[in-house]
Amino acid sequence: MKAYQLIPLCLAILLPLNLQAEELQQSVNADILYLEKVYQHLHQTPELSKQEVNTAKYLSQKLTSYGFQVTEGIAKTGLVAVYKNGHGPTVMLRADTDALPVLEKTGLSYASTATMKNESGKSVPVMHACGHDMHMTVLLGTARQMLKYKDQWQGTLMLIAQPGEEIGYGAKQMLAEGLFEKFPLPDYNIAMHVSADLPSGKIGFVKGYAMANVDSVDVLINGVGGHGAYPHNTKDPVVIAAEIILKLQTIVSRELSPLESAVITVGSIHGGTKHNIIGNQVKLQLTVRSYSDQTRDFLLKRIEQISHGVAKTNGLPDRLLPEVIVKEEYTPSVYNQPEFTQRIVNTLKQTLGESNIVAVDPVMAGEDFSRFGRTKEKIPSSLLWLGAVNVKQYNAAKENNQTLPSLHSEKFTPDAKPTILTGVTGMTANAIQLMKH
């Protein structure tokens, strides 16, 4: 057995179907060389959000060759692949396809050297620094296993290759273009996301809120400019901005229950032109994170109230009150339906071993996979964390209190073979269990 074969192949536990865990693991292991090549190709050919043209063509060719009915052009560069295998539930598996404007510094032999023009027309380096190449590889690997073992399940398997996850675009746009009207409405949704804080071979789960509502908010603070030597003749927007920034921090610390999680971060402040000039405007850029919709609504309301209140106490008239703009790229929180997630966890433990399936904490990052479960039908959905860190590197980092490269890091390097093995085995086992014969 090679070192990367971390999945315990000795397991002889029966899945809730005729297929044994050991047989499934061996089948995935036999496919690993093919899937490694797929992964390396996808890693070397990343494309930015809304520009995943070649990625979509590659996925479409693969899935068509496997026997899926593939429809391209959903949200321009997204696709849907459907395989109908008799009467039964519809299970949707999703992978995202876009990469990030990051210069890769992993030192991998297959590191990305790709560049693309961003939406502003500027040439930028591109890297799959968030693991979407792994997500696509797992999706393709699962597709192959599902067809190999199609005698074990009945129903409809729907695979989604979703563009624009990094900008909160793809899921919303696919749904707006009639995803669940033109294609079968899923009974269950599953996705996996690589984790930069779990060793390969393990899968993490959260029941309930797993990821946050994410809002981007601009606050345009007006003032009355003038000479820096005569501040009494002005209404200084820099001072007003400073007061607003400090006051905003009291929303979470003093207005929410300590048991309720939320974040308000002022990530950018721009204003003024010269040392001795008091300008007319300051612009703040905020990221606002929460879990429940009620908390989200409260935070956004209080940001506007505080901004207006501080401006009024500084003597600004109503016509100059701050403008609070909630950007459209809102991403709703990921809610893993608890009973459904427990069902998935049970299958994963039977397939991969109980010690390899671990409960993890929710995070304040965002993921637009959440939108697929927020339809009026409230589809049971769950997003799992797929461990991706080399085990030796993980153990060394923990022992020496070192920080591992995070998602979006130029040095983020998934341990490809065991991560693929675990992801494909776990995803296949669950898809079969949900559509068992």
C-alpha cells in the first residue's frame, strides 16, 4: 500500500446497500491515476469568475463521454449534467469552477502560470487557490463511480458545475435562469469544499449554520470641505467617519447577545487629497457577516441608523446624510439541515471509518451553495469540509504552533491523491445511499 492510500481499505463494513465499503474504496483507488491527471490539468488551466469558458468545455466533454446528458450555457459558463436511472429521488451534487487572481507560489511541478484579463481589462495571474479544481475532480470521479455502480441505485443524478462562486454570482444566476424549472428539482443537495485546516483523509461536518451571510456595504460620508487651518468653517467627513467606525463596533459588542455571532469589519477608508485640505467626502467599505436572517437585517439597519445619527450630531443637514449602499453580491448563510446532515455523516462513518469524520466549528466565510437549498421547497442540503492538508505537514504545524497556508493563499497546496480518494469515496457512498435500489 502506498503512503497516500490513507483510507482504511481493510474496512468490510456494509453500506446501506449491496456495495461494500472496501469494494468502493478499491474502485476509486483504481481510478486515481486518471483523476490525478484531471486534477493537474484543471489546476494548470484556471479561469477567473465569469470567464470559465475552457473549464466548462472540458467538463462538458468529460461528462458527455461518461454518458450524461449535458446542457451548457447556464449562467453563461455553467453547466448541468443529468443521468436518469429509473424512478427514484433526484440528488444534486455541486462543484464550483472559478479561480482567483493570485500568483501561485506553491512550487508544484504543475503549478499554474496562467494569466487573464480581469473585468477591468488588467492582466492578472490566476490560481485555483480555493480548491475549486479539487471540487471539479471529485465531481468527475463521483460521476464515474455512480455509472459503474448504477445497478445499486435508482433515481436521477444531477451534477452542477457552477461558475462565479468567488463573486457570489453563479448560484443566483443559475437559479434565475430556471435551473430547477428546466431540470429536475432535487430532493437532496450535497457539496464538498476543501479545508485548509483538516488533514487529508478526513471530512468535517457542521449541523445547522455552517457558513455566514456575507454583505458588502459602502458608506459614503459627506461633509463640507475647506482649509485645514480653519476647521470651524467646515464639517469634516474624516472626523465623522472616525466616529462612525468606532460606533459601528459597538453593534456586535453591545447590541447583540453574546451567544449570537456577527462581524462588522471596515476594510477600506478613502478620503481627502492633501495635508491641509478638509475634503467633502469619505468612503468606507464594510464586510458584514452573520448567520440568521434576523441578525443580518438588524446589522444592516443599525449601520444606517448609526451613520445618520453621527452625521446629525455633527451638524449635517438631511441632504448631506451618509448614503449606505448594500451591494448586490450578497451571499446567504449556509444552513446544513441537521437531520439530513446526520444521515450523510452516518454513511460517511460507515464508509471511511468513524475516526475520519469529525465535527468542526462554523466559520464566517461565505458560500453561495446555500442558495440551492433556499428555494420555496426548502431542499435538504449539506456542505461538507474535505480535508486537504498533507498529514505530515498538518501534524508538524500543530506540534510547532505554526499557521498553515489558508484558502486563497498563494501557497495553498492540497495533498491531491488522498484528498481525491476521500472526496470521491465519500460523495459516491452518499449519492448511492440516498438513491439506494
